[in-house]
Amino acid sequence: MNVNWEDGFEIRVKAEAGCALVSANRAGLRSLAGILLALAEEPRPGTHIHLDAYNSLEDGSDELILEKLE
């Protein structure tokens, strides 16, 4: 899956008490939208992407996994 990150993107994820908060600037939201569109076009269920503070999210963010269902 090809992921295109917009310049200057910032994305933060916090999970607490059964709730996930995703905060992002304009470039981050556009980047996430691109990831969701790319996942939607994947032919195989189970295709997924992991995002965390070591891979694309801001420091202190919780891990976010986006996955395509059947």
C-alpha cells in the first residue's frame, strides 16, 4: 500500500477509558484521508497499517492500527 504523507503533517492519538482521540493539523487530516482511501481500495481483507510515535505519530501518541474488513 502506498502512503503519501503531506509536508508538515502532525497527528496525535490518545486512548483513554475506551475512547480514542485523533488530533491532526490540516496536512495530517489529509494524510489520514489518503491512508483510508488506499485501504478502501485494497483487495484483501486484513490489510492494515500501524501508526505510532516511532512511525508517523507525534511523540507521546498511543498506537493506532487501521485495518480493512471484508
